[in-house]
Amino acid sequence: MRGSAPDSPSTPGHRHLRRAAVPLAAAALLLPLFGAAPAQSAQDSSPDRLQSAFASASAEYHVPQSVLLAVSYLQSRWDYHGGAPSVSGGYGPMHLTDARTAIAATEHFADGTEDARGDSSRPALHPEARVPADSALPARLKTLPQAAKLTGIPAAKLRTDPAANISGGAALLAAAQRRLGEPLSADPADWYGAVARFSGADDTATAASYADDVYDVLHTGERRTTDAGQRVALAAEPGLTPDTAQLSRTGLRTVKDDGAECPKSVSCEWLPAAYAQFGDDYGNHDLGDRPASQAIKYIVIHDTEGAWDGVLNLIQDPTYVSWNYTIRSTDGLIAQHVKAKDVAWHAGNWDVNARSIGIEHEGFLSDPDAWFTEAMYRSSARLVKYLSARYGIPLDRQHILGHDNVPGPTASTISGMHTDPGPYWDWAHYFQLLGHPFKKTAGRQGGLVTIRPDFAANQPAYTGCATAGELCAAHASSEVRLYSDHDVNAPLIKDIGLGKTPTIDVNDVSSRVSTGQQYAVADHWGDWTAIWYLGQKAWFQNPAKQPTAVSAKGMVITPKEGLASIPVYGRAYPEKSAYPAGVPAQSVVALPYTVPAGQKYVVGDEMPGEYYYSVTFTPDSHQVVRGNDLYYEIQYGHRVEFVRAADVTVENSAS
């Protein structure tokens, strides 16, 4: 949203089965539960020091090491993020939250002025977003100060020292176990209730969903090298059955089924967006009859740039914008605000709004260096898989869009379009969770490529994260920079629609491609690959030893023979003759972009020319106008665009 706002647990009632014996090879990956060697010094550069820190915290606070590892994995995947806070003000491997400090340390830079509804047939609304007062912050956003009291470790050290942070997390888990009246058992199966409380959730459904995810990590095991080069491993315990009966003793509220459209594998609440008339206007969404009257083609990924409670206040303001779902960072709770049949105002392009579902991910900070929790990624992925299956939405980057991939509907709106969730959203990991990882096809990169840098190793320079014009801290990124020649000193690719010199500002998407996006190959030069992008040949570094793209196959469009170039559109509207009496015809005006002869662009989908007419509070005048014109959605630049089917030839491009 940046810039404009935004299986049930195991049956209780029986004691758990003791976990199955761990194979020797797997057991060798784990240090003892208790009584492990002391943590190594901060100066120790050993790649195993983080694993030792987990062992030491486990021994000191009598929390099973496997539980500590699994909770940390769900919070941060064991990453440190250079000490930067998450989008909900969480620090370190245990994601200890200190939202007040995170807010105070961050300046906020809006990145767009778009009208979220994206339809010039009604006035744009731009109310001011407000961050809630510090006193309104819930306990789940202040766990770091609590950990400081329990451990005696200064808050500053808990934020900046990974080993201290892990100790703080262990202390919180132990305290939660004691509050439940449970012993500090060495068996991880005995910690279900404490894990549920650690989530910070205030209801049993969300807490159980979080704890189930932690125990899923325990069942499957994990192993990875962190962003700080640390090797961490957790052996799988497939026979582990947690004592889910503990959940009934947590004292958390019970949420009844309220009709929210969500999978059963997540915690979800119905918190409706406002729908009201005020004066001659109304908001904050439109009633519809999707998908019966109009197909849902897209899911748009946003981040909120606001706190959970503040964002929920905004969604209940009829003079504001809306979106379908919000996902909480700390525990993955999902709130649905707008039913799928209705049209939310979230993407800044009415055509995309009418064909999409918008999902916001909680965030305090407009600083793009803030990171997203594993709990939120997993909850989001489950929701998207559910929506994909229910509405037939393909799981690819042509249909699962970032807000930064939505096109400006007209030339005048291009510069105001938003850029969230930004270059630090891990698209590769997200699509792994969706069960559709970006794979290489056989053959040389001769036809198409899928952008797929190594997220951790790919750290292009950006400016404008904390202070305008200043370099951001080095950080893993999903995006790859484009140049006008095979030389890092060559000018960046220019987006003529923006009308300005391209920069490396974190919100400038003119010369960047993103993980999962696909493009037609235009040329090769040594370790460089060129693609067709914004009507130009755009180069990016793609060394064989550390590739930033892999070969792909798919359909492409190219201008029909005899045409020097063809126009590009920001929306797929029907021809003028399709509009019935009483519905004003919408202009079909090309953007300042073209596809020159000989260039090729990847096809995402075939789109019927449609316009959803909805400018009144009551839905009796609403209707979907359909024409004879067909369009193809193409990956044109960083954003998708549309071309008329009558202007192009479609080809199958093999690698």
C-alpha cells in the first residue's frame, strides 16, 4: 500500500505420544537439549556460533533446543537482518518486538500519489494516514522490553546481539511455560501451549495456527545458511505429537466462525470494511457479483506501512481506500475486509481492481530495509493457494502481482503508481511456499528467461531507505538492475513514462526486474544477458557461476508483420461501440510506450475488453460492459501492460 495507506490442531484430551527415535545421522546435527557448551564470544567468526547460541540459551532457560530453533525459524528463518527491525518492529533471530524504538528510528517516505480506486469517473480520496500512539501498542509489539526484564540484558543488546536475542526468546518461552503451570520439560511435545502464547496472539485460533506451524517445522526439520553466514540445522522429528490440550489453558479468547473466506489451515477473522454513503459520495469499496459477472484474474501483494490497529481503523473509514485482506506480521493472523464478490479500492488501476483481490501485509515502517516474518509469509501463501484454487488464478508472477507491478491506467498516473512490497520481499521463498518454485527449463537462455537471483547473495545498492538520497544498508534483494549496455558504468534503463532520469532509489522501478518475472532474450555478451524491456534492449549481469536468470519457455507477442510498432495500454477496456446507453464510454488511450517491430514480450494472459461500471452507492446501476476487443497482458517493464490482440502475432518461444 506504500504511500497512500493501505488443519486444526491434533485432537485434545489425550497425552502426546513420545517422539520417535531420531536417526543417528540426523541426531548428529543437534546439540544436547540442556547442558550444552557456553556461547562463543561475539568476536568468534565461526559459522557455527549461532547454533551454539541456541544450545546455550536452551541450557540456561531449560527450553528444548529444538523448540527454540523451530520458533526462531518461524519468526526469522534464523536471520539477523543486520540488526534492522522487521515491519512490525521485531529484532533478531527471535523477532523480539520493540515497535516504539523501530518507529522512532525511521523516517517515512511516501512513494506514490495514486488514487487507489484508479477510476477517473469519481473523485480521488487521499485522507492522511496516522500512526497510532505508543500507548496503544499491544503487548505483542513490546516483547523485547519484557525479555530485557526477564534476562537482565539491556534492550540495546537484545536488538543488536543475536546470541542475546536468542536468550531473550528462550526466557519468554520459559516464562510462558511457567504461567501455564507446566514443568520446564526436556520433551518438545510438552511446549505447545507456551509456543502458542509466544505468538502474541490474543485468540486461540491464531495462537493454534502459529503453534501448528512451529510443530510443522519440528516435524520436517530445517537446515540453511543465514544472511550472516551462519550454518544452522534442526533435525526432523516426524513422530512428535504435541500436547494440544494445553491450548485450553492459555486463557485466550475463542473466535467463532464468522464467514470469512479463508482456508481452514489459517486463523482468519471477518473485520468488514466500511460501506457507507456520505454527501454525494460513498466508500470505501464497490458492491459486485464476482466471479459470476467478471473473472478474478489477479492477486495483488501489498504492504501496509502502518500498524495493525491503525490499519484496521483505516479500513473502517468509508472515506478511505480498501483491500480484501490484511495479514499480521507477528503471528500471521488474517483479517478479511471485503468479500471476493465485491471490488476493493487498492491497486490504483480500476481495471486491475475489478479483476483482482488485494492482500496487505502489516508493516510499521516505510523503510524498505525492514523484513517480513516467516509466520506472515506462510499465512499469506496458504491464503493465496486457497484463492488460486477457488477462483482459478494461476500461481505465477503474471497473476500474483506486487503493487509495484500494477500499470498506471493512463499516462498521467504512471509517475504516481506505488512500489510496494519493494525489492526486499522474497518472491523466490514465497513461491516455494506456494508450491510453485521458479525452475529452470532445459536448454540455453536463448528464448525466454525467468529472473531468479540468489536472494541472500543478490545485494544491489539502493538509496532512500532511511534518509532520502543516502545509501541503504546492504540487504538481500529479489531484484536485478538493468543497464543500457553490457557495462555497470552504462546509463540505467530509462522509463519514458516517468519522464525523469533513472536512479537507484529504492522506490524507482524504472530499471529493475524482479524474481519470477519472465522476459524475451534480446542478446548475450559474455556474462551479460539482454532482454526486451520498455521497448528497449536492457542488459543485466548474468554470470554462469552465479546466474541471476534461468532459461524459460512460454508464449510471446510481437507486432504483426508490416507494423513498425504497436501501442501499449494500461487497462483492457472495450471499444466505444460496446457501451450501452446510460454508461459513459471510457477512453481507450495508449500509454507513451510502444512495442517496436522485432521485439518480443512474454504473454501473461488473454484478457477480454471489460469495464465494470460502478459509480453509485446502490448496485442497481452497476454492470459489466464487454466488447469484442481482446487484449494480451504482457510483461513489458517492471510493470505488466496490455496490447490489443488485433495488433500482434502470438508465438511459442522455446529456450
